[in-house]
Amino acid sequence: MQVATKEADVVKLQVKLQKLLDSGVNLDVKDEDERTPLHWACATGRLDVAEFLLEHAKAAVNVQDDAGWTPLMSAASAGHGDIVGLLLSKGADANLSNENGQIPLHYHRGRQEIAELLLDYTRDVNQADNTGSTPLMRALGGNPSPVIIALLIDHGAKVNTRDVGGNTPLHLAISEGYEDIARFLLGNGANPNAKNNDEERCIDLAKPAFRGEIHMMTKKNGGDQP
């Protein structure tokens, strides 16, 4: 089956897949990691294969592998927005979590199209994984997108949640030097005096010049002075 899905010609591929289906081959068969052909099609960006499996082979759209990953997680993590849209239209559950406690929204990978699609189907935008990290916190990793940060907050993401280390999104933004995003979080109610498990306040992690700016913002908003 996996050999067949490597065929580049779409028509030839569909013929091969149909022959496999007609011969009674189970196209929902799992590999040693309990991943199905649909998982692999989604992970590798084969929209044509995913469409065939869902339309003709009636592939299980919410099947989970041995780590709890669904095809939707595979597609989102790999950045295949077209497949994410297809899966959601076929009943993919955006609220299933894997063994790490993460839902598909944790895997938007900074891609606005994928984040927007998943937000329309996610019940709890504040779902925390096993480390206490929410999709908003995950969005602050790497090279964060201000647009996605704003989208998450517009959809109800809380700005003062804490991970297992007691860090809030503002702790993470300031510690990574993302001052523009930190300003945005502060403007949306983030607490600069929140302490993590090491008794560090958000403001304690800021560079001196930015610390003074936070002080002024807090004073202007009527909050406690750092």
C-alpha cells in the first residue's frame, strides 16, 4: 500500500489504489506504529491519496496511532492546510488529544490558514497538554506569528494560564525577547507581576529598558506597580 502511494501520477495512483480495494486489501491496515495509510497521506501532503481513502475506502478519519496521533494532527503538524480542511469536512475531530495531551491546535506550526480552520472546530482553545502548555503558549515558540497570537486571544485564549513551571504566556514572550508580543499580551490583560515556580515575575525577565516600559504601562492601566 505504501509503495502504491509513492506513485506521482494521480491517475495511475488512483488505478493502483482501486485495484487494491477491488482485490480486498484493507486500506485501513496499520503499520508497526499503528499508523494507517491515511496517516501517511496526511503527513506527506498527498491530498489525492487522502481523498481516495476517505471517499472510496471509507478510511477511519479519527483513527489514532500508538502515540495517539490522528491524521488531522499529522496534516496540521506537517503544514498541509488543504488536507486539514478536507479532514475537517469529513468529520475529523479537532478535540481528540494524543498521549502528550495535545490537540490538533497545538500543532498549527505558525500557519494562519491551519490555525483558522482548527479554531472553528476546537471546543476548548485553552486545552493544556501534559506540561500545562496551551495552544497560545505553544504559539510563542520558535518564530511566533502576531496574527495567530491575536487569533487565539480573539477566540478566548487566556493570557494568564500557567504551565507546570508556573510560567505564563508573558513569561515566555519576555524570556524569548518577543517584546512586541509581550506588549500585546499586556494590552490584553497579562499580569506582569505573575510569579513562576522560581519566584520570578514576568517583569523580572525583561531587559531594563523594557522593564521601565512595563512599569509605565502597568501604572497607566491602574495596576500594581512592579
